[in-house]
Amino acid sequence: MESNARRAAGLKDKIPDIKKTLQMVQFLETKNKKGDEEPISTMFELSDTLYAKASVTPPSEVYLWLGANVMLAYPNEEAIAMLKQKLSAAQESLRNCEEDIDFLRQQITTLEVNTSRMYNWNISLQRKEKEKGGTK
């Protein structure tokens, strides 16, 4: 259950990042489709507390981190398709993790109830034995 919980937490962190990246690539693609050559004014992060202002012309390709220190260039349309696929896969995986966690919680509850019943049954059995005069 711990690993499923950690995996679900990781997916909950990852999904918003994928959504933001997808929105940005879609924004750049709409700028390209309009034929808008006007630069986009933006602020980008240099470090945690330092930002810089820049003017960027809408690119026809984007560079995406794939993990394990790998970055690849994708045309905007391919990047959108890939990000949509990653987003749906991450959401499906999160749903599966949450279902697994719920199932495990139910099983733990069932186990605890049955353990309690067995303990109580054993106590009542011992009392009956004492009443009969026998020792166990």
C-alpha cells in the first residue's frame, strides 16, 4: 500500500506539470497557425527567486524533457499529441492506483474486523471453559 500511495502522490505532482506544458505548447501552436510573427513577451525563471523578461517569436518546434536527462525536439503538433497521450496515461494510472488503495483499505478493514471477531470468540470460548470447570 505504501508504494501505491507514493506512486499516486508522484502522479498527483506530475499531472499538473504535464497539463501546464500541454497548455503552453497549444498556445504556441495557435500563435503559429494564426501566422502571428509578433514576438511574445514573457517572464522566465532563472532561479527560484530570479526572473527575466524576454521576447520570443513563436517557435515551430519545442524541446521537451523526457526524463533521465534526455531532451528531444518535437514539432508542435507531435508534442501536443505526445503530451496528451502522457496526460491520459498518467490520469489512468492515478485512477488505477486510487482503486488499488481503496481495495487495500477495504481488505485491511475486513482483516481487522475478522481478527477482532476471532479474539472475541476465543475470549468467550475461554469463559465457557472456565464455567464448565475445565482449564485451557
